[in-house]
Amino acid sequence: MAEFIGRDRKARRAYGFDEIALVPGEVTINPDEVDVHWEISGKNYPVPFLASAMDGVVDPAFAIRMGKLGATAVLNLEGVQTRYENPEEIFEKITRATPEKATELVQKIYTEPVKEKLVAKRIQEIKKGKVPAVVSSIPQKAEKFGKIAQEAGADLFVVQSTVTTVRHLAKAYQVVDFGKFCKGMKIPVILGNCVTYKVALELMETGCAGILVGIGPGSACTTRGVLGLGVPQVTATVDTAAARDLYFKKSGRYVPIIADGGMSTGGDVCKAFACGADAVMIGSAFARAKEAPGRGYHWGMATPHVNLPRGTRIHVGTTGTLEEILFGPARLDDGTQNLVGALKTCLGNVGARDIREFHLTEIIIAPAIRTEGKLFQAVQRVGMMK
């Protein structure tokens, strides 16, 4: 229900991960006996985690390692991997830059044009590792890079921007027809990002294979501060999942929801799935892996924007291997490692056998869930209160 925020103006209350909690079930299940796989376009993926298409997170070597572990990494086709033959030199410059100069440096680095031969080369490098190649571009470059990607052997193509709608109006450039694009592509297409019921429904009607949900929640994203845009991830996920369910009833086609951003711990991940996500896309947690190319640094996809950066470079550190972050053993007490183990344990505790059943979990509004009884953790800055 909307509430008055002033004279003749109402606003709807929206919720983020820190404001809710999941209620344990009346039946519990052995976590080793739950199923967390997800499907997209009829293909099964054993681990419902995607690494964000950010340069500090994913390069071909990282994508291969992620794929070997059963998860998925998305390569940015407009990043340093496709602009520079030797990206290692670029990462060295970015990691050495001072906080004051980092954004300016990134903007300069990304003025180098994308090279089509490198687009194909990076995809082929991933395919040589015998894992799915998943790549991303902005809508304006989708038709051009989509053709190159599918010819190079890509398995999934992601069209991603800060805010994506079917009805985009512009006179200065040609607007991509998502319906025509999805139909013309020989490989499945994921569209994003969105946060509302109506937009999610319209995106699904284009024939896309999945949608990304989230505007501004990422740790390296500054969209909410720069533009004031965004819907907290709990509400955004619930609303778009409702659109998915309605579309499935109408068409018989199930279009998975991928919650993108705002999740830094296993608890956040579990809440995203309970709210309706079929998979999650994460950046900062994977940027902390030893295999990540950013060397402990992470920056948003819109950081290089020449006029209005909506991202920043942050230091997340290097805390463990990719396998430890996904499957453990966890060596940290803050919930940032063994994310798959956390998900399976939560499913078991609410009595859900799989992700679809997990969507039915009881959710309560609980703004004190992170702080209740955590005085010593807060004072000592350990565990949940770091």
C-alpha cells in the first residue's frame, strides 16, 4: 500500500535485504539432498550463480574456472579484454591509481576502441576451456557484437544497460528492436536490467531467455547516488517474479529471473532466491577471488562513462580462491564464502527441495535481523558487524 509522503503525493514502501528475514520451515531437509540447479532455454546449470560482466571480475581464465565449477561467468565485450591485446598492463595501471585519479584513469583507458578480432578471440579462448561462453554488450552494440559472438561459438548473449525497456525513444541513434533481435539470434538472449512488473513483462514478451533484475544495488555502482534511481532488491525481485509467473501462465514459457547486485553474503543470496530469483549475478564477492583479474579491485560497468560516471573503483581485497567462495571451506566468519553451501543449508532449513519450492518460503519484515543480540560483534567489528 502506498503512503502519503506529502500533500497529494503517495509513495510505495519498498524493501531491501537487510529489512527482511526468512522463516524456518515446519519440515527440514538434509542440505546435501536439495537441488539448486537452474535452467535457461532448456539447458541445466548445476550452480545458479553468475559472475558479473565487470572487468575486475571476469576474464577468459576466470570464466573457464567458473565454468569448471558448474557456475557461469559473463565476459564484458566492451571492456579491456576486447580493447587491449595485453590487458595485464591495464590492470596494473588501474590497481595502482589513487582513489582521486581512478575514475579519470578508467575513463581514459576505455577510450581505446573495441577490436572485433579480440571479441571473437576472447570467446574462442573460453570455448577452448570446454565451458559455456557467456558474453555481454550494451543495447546499442548488441546487433553488431551478437553476430560476432554467435559465430565465435558463444552460448548465451546478454544485452545489458543501467535501465532497459522495450519502448526506448531516441532520434540520435537507431533503437534496437528486442523482439526482432531475440528472434534473429541463434543463441539465447538475456535482457536487463529492470526492476518493475510491467517492464519485466514486456521484456519477456520479446522472446528473451531470461531477464536481469537490479538497478543500482551493486557495491561498485553509484547510479542511486548520481541519478536517484533504483528499487531495493527485495521488492524489485518480488515484483518481477510476479511478472514471470503471470507470463508463464499465459504463454507456458518460463523465463528465469536473475537477481543482479546487492548481495555480498550468503544470507543476501538466500533472500534473493526466496523472493523469486532463479539465479543470482554477483560482482564484488567474486572480485575477491584469487583468480579475479582485478587483483582485489572492482569497478562498475558505468565507471568509464565519459560524461556521467555511475560507478567507482573500490578495493575489496583478495580473500580466497573461487572454489572457496562458491563451495568452501569458508575461512572467514562474515558469510562471504561457501555461498552455495549457505544456499543449500537455507533450503534445508525452510524445507524446500529445490529453488521453485524455495520461492514459497515465508518472509517477514525484520529490520533488526542483523543487529538483534549482536552487541559484541558490533563492538569488536567481527562476523555480521564488520
